[in-house]
Amino acid sequence: MGSFYDNIHVRAADRSDVEHAWQAYWDGREDASWAWVSPPYNGWVSVFDWRCDQQDVDVLGDLSSHLSRVLDTVVLAFQLQDSDLAEYWLFNHGTELDHYTSNNEYFAAYAQAPGVTPETGIFSGFGPDSKPGYASEEDLSDGGDTEMLKSLTNTDASDVELEAILRSPAEIADDILTALASAIGINDMWASLGYYYLATEGDTITAFDQFSHLPPNEPPKTVRFTEH
């Protein structure tokens, strides 16, 4: 079984601004989640939201758009499915400008909605794979505007370098997101994590002692962090 994770990277210098915007999102929904938030790194603050980490694309996109709009900044949302499919969504001022997928022939890995609650725990309720997403020598990617990436992230990486990353027939799709993160200044280790990994193996992560947790306490003890 490969890796599954979601994370959000906000172009911001002040972590507290990101934390307040995150809390405002869940307050506005009259709902709740949990998140780890990284310290600033090269002008980026990374957010690892529990609900997003259920592979919930709707929440991932909605929260990313909210953070981008409220903070008037650039946001990149990453998702990895079973180490077979890498995706990102690029937002600026709240608007989605680009959606990249490493394999546009990959079918959603889950046959049914997760329906996860804090009581049932993470990854429960997932259906069987409907189709494996194997790597191919053929370029099956879609989206990924390198000029827009360069313009909005101020990366020194060349178009050629970014194209090579995004069009790579990587056998492990994780490599696409970590290489992209490194190229645009996001911490590549943090870009390969989700809430689940931080909650269960955070002490192995560089600078984890500098991460904050939202709400500001330990993860709830009632959640069973068990991979499916």
C-alpha cells in the first residue's frame, strides 16, 4: 500500500495569521477539525488539516481558497493517492488558477465516500480500489502551468526544470510533489506529510517541536489513528 496525504502551503510570513484564518474557516462552517501548522519556511507556512487528510477534495479546495482569499496570497494544495497519483491546486486571492494531475487516466482510488467522524477515526469506510494507477512512460499528466508557478511562487527554477518534474513518469508519485516543493522553496519533507503522519510519527520529523496544533492542545484521544 502506498502513501495517502493532503497538505496546504500558504505564502505567508506570519504563522498566526494563517492560524486565525484556519480557525475562522471552521467557525464559519459551524464545524470543527484539527490541524498542525508549521513555522514559516522560505516564506511558506504549511497546514496539515485532519479533514483534508481524509482525501476530501472538496474540503481541501474550499479551505485552500478561503486561506488564499482571507490572507490575499498564494496557496498550493497537495494531494497524494496511494503513491500513484499526485495532484496540486494553485490559488491566488481565493481563485483557483491551476489544477495539476500526474495521471489523468487514474480513477478515484475509493469506491465510496469515507464518512469519517472523530469517533470512527481516520481512514475508516474506504472502499476497494476501482482501478490501479500505474506509472507509464507516456505523459498522462494534465495541468501544471509552469509560467504561472514561476510568477506566483518567485522560484528561481527554470521552466525546463519544472516541466521535467511535472511530466515525470515517476513510479512513486510522492517524488513529483517533493521535487516540486523543493524547486519552489517549500520544505520537501513537510510536503510529503499529512495530519495522520504528524499525529503518529511527528517526533521523527525535522523541527516538529516548532509546529503548533489547532486547537491549541494535543490531538483528541478519542480518535483511533489506524491506517486502513
